Amino acid sequence: MRKLSEDLTKTLVAYFFQDGASVMSEAIGRELLEEGSCVVAGDECIYRGAIGNFINTKKSKAHIGCLEYKFDLESFLKSEYFKPYKESWIKIGEDTIEKAKLKLEELTSL
């Protein structure tokens, strides 16, 4: 499974996994991004639609009253759902780099 940077993991958790459905949604999201799967108490996925479309669940055989969540990170990152976020973040990054280059040029010319 692809390993994401800490910064990207935090960003994805903030944008996609904090839905308020569970006090544990952030921790669950982090675990799914870092490990690809986790076991969650309950009999329904806390994520519906959006990010939930990339999470498969099944009853846990090892834990009573729990579901095993499996996150398809690669499909999510290639999806039309994620694409506008990615494009926006790339543009912000490019603008930040350009501003930094201009500032560096100005400073080096002093």
C-alpha cells in the first residue's frame, strides 16, 4: 500500500474523514489512510457516500458487533471525486512556489 506523508495524511483526514458521524471518525480515517483497514464498533459504516464510496465493510469474524473497514486508497486518489481537490491543491502549491521564487530573487538582488 502507498505510504502518504504526514502532511498529506492530515489534509486528507481533515477534508474527507471528519464528518461528525462519530467522535472517532478522525482516528478511523487516519488508520484507513495509514494501514488500509481497521475494525470499528457498530453494524453500519459511519461514512456514507463521498469517502464512504471507497470503503468496503464486512462483519468482523474476530470481534462481536464490529465491522472490518477496508479503504481503496488508489481508487480514491484516481477518482473524479478527488480530482478537483487535487487540482486545487496543486495550483495552491504552484502559486506558493512562484511567490517564494520571486521573494528569493528580490532578496538575492539586494
